[in-house]
Amino acid sequence: MRTVAITTCLAAILASSCHQTTDSHPCRNSVKMTRHDEIRKIMRDDWIHEFETVDDTYWSSPAERRKVLRELRKMKKDYYYESSEPNIPSVPGPGWLIRGPLTIAQIEQESLQQIRLAPDAPQVPFGYENDRWNQLKTQYKDGDEFYFFSLYPRPPSFYGTSGYVLIRGNQVVGLRG
């Protein structure tokens, strides 16, 4: 009787732990993705596609391009795959912070709070980058979602690893990094 209780307890603990949304969990194949996980995967697939289709002038050599593309394709097959190769671009994955969905008003309010810290910048959402923001904003349609994304913790030398992404269904419409 006692063994049955212990076995039942262990089975319950294991079952509940496999349904967590932690990205590094060994039971990850049975993990139900949250919407934020889905957004990371959508962004990841989009960015990998961009690297796969970028022209050859981006790469230092054909061999480097082949090596990077091979690693990126592995990442695309397994959302949880992390490369130890230093030349592999940082694509959105389990370590990326996702916040949202956000309204246009929320995004502009957050941006204005940051812009106020720079009094020489134009006091409009995203300051000098306001035109780019307005271009992204005009692409919004009913049902679309805006999310904030960031590599977290963000290495100080990384640029373009945070911003806002506009998602339509399961596709990236655009982003403002």
C-alpha cells in the first residue's frame, strides 16, 4: 500500500512537472507552449529564414555560410536547440523575454517615458525613429498583436536584440528594434 502511494505521488509530480512551460525541462516534448513561446518560435523561424536567404556578401566565406546554415536548420527543427558555436547569430528562443500583447497606446506611452530622459530628442514616440514606428503602426490590422521582445539578460554589445514586433496570426508583419 505504501509503495502504491509513493509511486502515485512520484507519477503526479512527474506529470505536473512535464506540463510546466520552462524551456530547459527534460519533458519538453510534452510541454504546452504558451502564447509567448509561440511568439518566440514565430520570430525564431522568421529570423532563421532571413539568415538562410541573405545574400552571400554577408558571410566571410562559403564554408562559414554552410556551417551557420546547418546549425540554423537544426535550431529550426528543435525550438529548444541552443548552439555553442560563437558565430551563430542569436535568434529568438527560450532565453528571449516576450511581453504583451500590447496596444499602440501602451507602446507609445512607454516610448515617451524613455524619450523624456533625452530632452534634446524629438518628444514623440521613439524620438528620431518616429517615422519607422509610424510605418510599422500603419501595417496594423484588427486582430494583429504587438509584443515587446528582448534578449534577456542582454549582452551589452548586442544591438537589435530588443524592440517591438507586430504579429499577424503566426507571421511576423514587421518589427521595430
